[in-house]
Amino acid sequence: MSCEMCGKEEKTLEEQEMELRDDALRITEAFNRGWKAREICSTREREIIESVIGLGMSFEETAENYGINLKTVYFHWGNALTKIRGLV
């Protein structure tokens, strides 16, 4: 059905509901992958991810925050990404 004023196609309620259900399913799947990722990552890997992504810290700031070498941060980051990629 198209709008007489603007000429755009209007979606039926059924189409809108299907889109909402699809969006909810994608969000749920992403959430579940996130929980699985938390379970397979080590404590230190989760700390690195939270610092960089959750808190917006740089890798250098993260290394300083945890009192570890920058190469160690990269090591944990790489391990976490490898594990998470395996879930996708």
C-alpha cells in the first residue's frame, strides 16, 4: 500500500510485526553469542575486552592500568578475538 501524500510504500501491520520479530531474533542471537564469548574467554581476556571496548581505553592505557606489558595486552586481545570468531 502506498501513501497518497508522499508516494512511499507503507508496510502492513503484519509486515511491521515480522520485521520487529526478525530484529528481536538478531538481537537475541547477538546477546547469546556475547554470553558464550564471555564463557570461553579467560578472566584476563575479558578484562582487556572490557577496558578497550567497554571503557574506551587505549591498549597502552589498558597495559598501564593492569601493570602488564603492551605486548601482553595484544596477546590477550588476539586470543580473545580468535575465540570469539569461532562462535560466529
